[in-house]
Amino acid sequence: MSAPLHGLVLAGGQSTRMQRDKAALEYLGRDQLGRAGELLARHVPRVFVSVRANQQADPLRRRWPMIVDAVQSEGPVSGILSALLEYPDHAWLVIACDLPFLSDAVLNDLVARRDPRRLATVYRSAHDGLPEPLCAIWEPAAAPLLASYQEQGGRCPRKFLTRHEVPTLELPEAHALDNINTPQEYAAAAAELPGTGAS
């Protein structure tokens, strides 16, 4: 029997390249974190936001139940592992908060193609063919292996998935997982998405 699914929006990054909080950027008339959370909520019964300890008082993030980083590591491995450890009997539908082109159709496809026998169900990047760990379903069985990887200094969930030869799925929408990291990329996204401000 498959473990039940929770949803997790990764919003603990420091947004260094963007020079402002990516979670607060507006897309389609909605702050990016709110849009991501509402998107996930249409596919799972409970949604949490992954945060660093010093983000717990942030008004934007406090609107959602939080998973506070419980391991000392940089990058998304910390958020994913912290969620797996806090609810060890659940699998996690994980998305990064900076995916403005992600759609319900893509998440429907991912959930429908979930394979709970794997460590994770992931798409193959449309750009380089590597696993896409930040729009993926992470199974409980991944927790001890991911913890070991993190303890050995591993910080990249993509390298973790590659190391464990997790199979990848073809992405149904080529640009769905394009993430926005810089002001220039945000301006370009604003030109494509109505109701998006690049200020």
C-alpha cells in the first residue's frame, strides 16, 4: 500500500541571485509562495512550507504550516529530509516555490505515474536530461539514504537521485519546471505570464 501524500513547498532559500525574496515575487497576480501552495493543495490534503529556522516569523510563510529545517545542511536536501523525518510514514509531493510555469496538468501526471517502489518519482529535465528533484514525489524509503548522503556532505538532491539510479519520466510540458533565479529571468517570465509584475 502506498504511503499517503503530503505536499511541501521549498521556500527556505536565500534568493541570493534574485536579490529579493523569491517567495514574495508576484506571478499571475499572486505571490509565488501562495500560488505554489494553492497549486499543491489541489493535489494533496495537507501542504507545508519548508523554511529555515530564522524564517519562522516571516508573515508570508506563517500563513502555512511549516517544516523547519531539522538538519544542518545548505540547499533543498535539508528541506526534503526534514519533511521525511518529521512525518516518516508519509511520502511528499515536493515543489520548489520558484516554478511559475508549473501546472495542475503536470502535477496530475506526476501523481498518476507515482511508483511507490522507487525512492522517488521524478521527471527528466527538458534541458539536460538529468532528474528534476524539485518537482517530485519522495517516498519514505528515501529518508535513511538521504540522511546518509547529507551526513557525508551531500547537498544536491539531483546528484543523490543520479547516484541511486532513480528512473525518470518524460516531462509533459517542456517549460513547466523552468525556475526563475535572477531579475532578468523574472522580467522574461513577466513578459509571458499575464498579471505578473517585474518590479
